[in-house]
Amino acid sequence: MQTKRILSIILSVMLILGCCLCPISAAEIQEGIIHNIAQKYSGENLVNDSNMMWFVSDMTVYEQVYHKSMITPVIKQDCLDKIIAEADAATTPSALAKSIIALRALGYDAKNVNTANLTKIDVVNKLTTLVDSKDASVTNEYTLPYVILALQQGTDYATNQQMDYLISTALETKAAWQSTTWGTDAATPMLLSLAPYYNSNALVKAAVDETIPIITAFQDETGLISNAASHGLAMAAFSALGIDSTSITNNGKDLFDGLMSVATENNDGFEPSYNSFSTEQGFRGLLSTLLTDGTRIYDFADNPYNEAHASLAEYAPVTFDVTPADAVVNIEGVSQVDSFKYHLPAGTYNYSVSHAVYQSNSGIVIISPEEAQNHIPKTVSVTLSPKQHFGGSDNNINVKVKVMVHNESECQNSFTYRHNSDLYKPLVSKTVTIKKGQSVLKALTTALNSNNTAYVENNGYISSINNIKEFDHGSNSGWMFTVDGAFSDKGSDQTYLSNNQTIVWFYTDDYTLERTSQSYSPSSTGSSNKSEQQWGLENKNPDIKKREITDKSKTFADVKGHKNQSAIEALAQRGIISGKDNIKFEPDGLMTRAEFATIIVNGLCLPIKDGKIFTDISSDEWFFDYVNTAYAYGIIKGVSDKEFNPDGLITKEEAAVMAFRAASLCGLDTKITNYRNILSGFSDYTTSSKWATDALAFCYKNNLWEDDLKIQPSIKVCRGEIAQLIYSMLVISKLI
């Protein structure tokens, strides 16, 4: 191994200095880079790489060619654990196809997979179900070739009917994957997937022969086809068709010369090297040229079909049996997996059980290594003692409940109780008798029920009173409450009453101008300023505030299992983003420019700025203030000096630019010295608008956009993707 490293260094120095004392053949240079990449991605680098699944497949081919194993059993299992977890969560054909290919590369049957939680999944069936339903995402020109490749990995992975459908669809959509609008990265994988049918299907042969010159037309004078990533895909396709890479030339330079022209300085990958994307696909291309006897890269159908088992999560299921049932159980630093249930690895844990009107209790729970390894269940029983006995009249309290509303025709969706309380009128004003220790919610519902006033309550959250619902007056409107004039840090069902108190519920058109504006009052000691610096970046604009959670249970029925679920819920629970209604978010729907501007302003908690800038926005539009505010802070610009186009659907590059400007406002370093170093790994980066290149580079550099084969800068962006973009920006800005 040490000898190989020394040889690699010598080869690199000789290449850099142009040393000619001992001529090195192209094959030796090629082999040196192959070994260097294999060595680099044989350990933890492989497990933790974003392209791990493809590298696993490449390393399998490497081991087949050189007849030696580079991946230890431990690393193999670590990779398998991640592959199984992703396959279990995957819902898209591209993710499922990638998982199947990786599983087969490692010698596992993708139809027989066991997760860490002991559930069995059939990854192949998940994919063929999408095929049978004629799901449009299956036949996307960038996805279809990998679906075909995945289902070629087992003799019984697809029926003849299913494969015929996929092949005929590939031929029918030929114009789409032959299009070079985004380069050659749709055509080359398609040729790889169609290669097995080249000599037996005349239509396939004709389509392939027609496509080859389309690809080779992209070869430049260095021998390179677009970039290292696209080039590697082309080499794999040509090799699968039996075309020698030395026969594809331009200006006397063949495909090997082209790939070597973008090798890294250390000869351990290909540029751009900020991620492994180019290196993996270049590695794939080089390995494909070493296969003999008509063997095609990524043909793992003859590999073993072992049953795949993820490493069992080592934990003991611990359930707390608590009296009273509405007590709160807490183990510091550990989250509940279900109500009163934890999954605890081996160790000793301090727990506490508390309730507003009972004596708190605490203790320890010990999990042995045997209990964790074998998932032995454990129950911890805790009964709290009452602080005092209820039942007598001495334990009754009188609570005054006021429900305040304002005239809808007067408010123009801009009333707040903080600023317009004199214009509010009581819908309900009652004094109710409840027990000490009961909640604000109990007091409210008692008052509403006795007044025959309708309301909607869900898990302690009041969304409607007298048919006045949250969001009726805009995305920040809804019901809030105070107890003796003070806001609570908890929900109404968790805020308990112990004295004769006054509760005021009121409907606000913008909750961000209620509690948030009152919550920060610097003291002469400077302690509040110190508290302010616990969040956000040092150089942030002083107008930016942190948006706190106002409804920790907020979610939407249609985001469960969605790839952006966590981001959507995190923003919705802070009132930064809202759904189409209380139930639906429509994560795959599109978003307007005005909606995006509103979310940015909400996310940074910026104070509203007055003024009218754009002629195509009237002052009675719900987004009027938000667009003006985003403009005032330099986050947005118009499509012209006078127009904003608020209803226009936001594109990827437009969203990137707005996020880029907002990030600068947050104090992030947004300086990009050379966007090409970051974006050139994407074959279509040259299609980006010049005004957006730095912003796109910033977003990819900071993982705000999901890394993919292409940028597609002018594509319309989905609501879920926007939520992910804004959430990720707020996280790195320390605002969430």
C-alpha cells in the first residue's frame, strides 16, 4: 500500500513538471488515479459521502477488476445500514432505483430487506408499483434509465411486460433525452441502460446509433465532453456498447486525454473537487473501460442474493406508567418516541415527572447493555401525590374570561390588540368557577359552552371561535390569550390557574406584532442584551428578530413522509409559513413571488415598512406590506423599475437570489470569489442567468439547495423546496 502511495506521488510530480526521463503511458496514469480514488473511498470517507451509493457500486466493479477487496466488513455494514434506511424512506423512483443498484452491488437481494426496526421491505416492489401505476416521475428522462438499470439487477425484478413498457417508453420519449438543452446527461445513462438490447432490438439500435454523434459533438479540443461528471457517464455508455474510448477523438485527443485534463492535483479525483460528484462519475467512466468479455458496468444480476439486514438499533423500549395521566415526563437530552415512551441505549438516565397541581417526582432508570442489545422492554411506574385535595369550595377559583373581537370591515386585516385594543368589543365576557390547577383552556371552554358560542379546539389549540378562524385575516392571523395581561410560554392546555384571575382571548390580524414586540425590553443592567446574543450571528441586521415557536403541534395532513416535512413543520410552528388551509400545505405545489417575499419577511421577523413601490401591487393586497418591507431591506427587486409581478411563479434562481440577499442581512458571509469552481459540477450551469450565478453558488456551497445532477435555474420551485431553502438558511444563521 505504501509503495502504491509513493508511486502515486511520483506520477503526480512527473505529470505536473512534465518530466520525460521515464515516459509514463496513458494506461499507467489511468490506473494510478483509479487506485488513488479507490483508496480514498475505502473507509469512513465512503460511508459519509453524499454519493456513497454510487461509490459502493463503483468499488464493487473495482474489486471485480483487481480481484481484491477494499471495503472492510464493518464499513460494508455501515454502508448497508444507510442504504436500507434510505430505501425504507424512499418514495421516488430515482431514490428507489439507486438503492436497488447499491444493494445488488453488495450482493444483497433488494426484495428481501430487513430494517433496523425489524420490519421487512421489498424495495423492488416499491419501484415496480410506481411503474405499474404509470407514475409520470418514472418516465422522466433523467430517471427512466436508472429505473431500467435497477430492474435489470435481478432476473425476477421485473416482468417482461414491465420491461417492455419501460423500453418502449424510452423510445417514445427519445426526443426528450436526446435534447442537449441541459447537456448530454440524459442521453448517456439511457444508452447505458439500453445497451443490453442493442443487438436484439432494431428500434433500440437505431435510437442508440442516432444518439452517439449527438454526444460526441460535445467533445472539445482537450478531448473532454462538457465536464468530468458528464464525461464519465459518456465513457460508461460507450464502453457498454463496445466502443473504445480511444476511438472518440477531437484535435487528436481521446476520451482518456479529456478526463485527465480535469484530474485533481493529487491525482485522486476530478475537478471540481468541492464535492465528490465529478470524481465518482469520472471513476465510473474509467472503471467501465476495464471490463472485458462484453461485461457492462453496473450489471450485478449474477451477484449473490443474500438477505439484507440492517444493524439492529441497540436500545430498550422504556414506557412510563404515570398517574395522573396528564403529567409530564422528561429525560433531559432524550426525546420521546411516543407518548410516555423512550428508546434508551445502555446507560443511566435521570428522569422527572411533573404536574401543575401534584408534587413532582424524580428518579433514575438504568439500561444494561443486554437490555439495549436485545430490546428488552421496561416499564417505570410513577404515581404523583396531590399538592392539596380538591373537592371543597376552598379549592374553587373564579376566573373572568373575555373573548375580544374587532369589526372586520374596519380592520383591513391590520388590527392588533396591542395597538387597537380600544376598537375591540367583547364577544364573551363571563366569570366562571373552576378548580385550582385547571387550565386556561378549561376556563375558556367553560365560558364558551355556557354562552352557547361555537369553537374549534384541536389538542389544546384554539383555531376558531364563533366561526372566526385563524388565517381569515391573513397568514399571521389567529387567536391569542393573556393571563392577567401577560402572555404564557405554554399552550392554553398547559397554562394552569391557581388564583382568581382574568383571561383575555383576542383575535389578532398579525400575532408577530403582539407578543414579539413586547417580549424584548432591555434593562439598565444589560442582561437582556446578553440574552439577545444567544441567537443569530454577530453581524446581523439589528432589525432581525428570532421567531419563536407558537404552535408546536402544527402540521399538515399532506406533508407526512414528504422529504421536506421537517422544514415545513418547523416554519409553520413558528408562523413563518402557512398552508393553503388548516389541513393542506401542498408541498409539491408552486409558489408566487409575493408569497416568497412574505415568508422571508416573516422568517426574519422584520418590522413592516411603509410605502408604495410597485405599480402592479395595490395597498389592499394581503402581501402589500411584506413586498414593500422586503424591498426596503434589499431582499427583492422588481422585474422592472415599476413592476414586481407578485403572481409570477418563483424560479429556482430567483429564490436563490432572494435567499442570498436575506443571508447577507443575517450576517452570513456571502462573498463568492469564483462561482465556476462551485457550479461547474453541474452540466447546465452555463444556462444560469448572470445575475444569479453568485447566489446559486452560495446556496449550493452552504447546502441550501439539494445537490442534484443539474441546477435547472429557470425551473419553477415547489413550496416544499422553498420551505427547505428558508429553513436551512435560518439554521445556519442561528435563527432557528
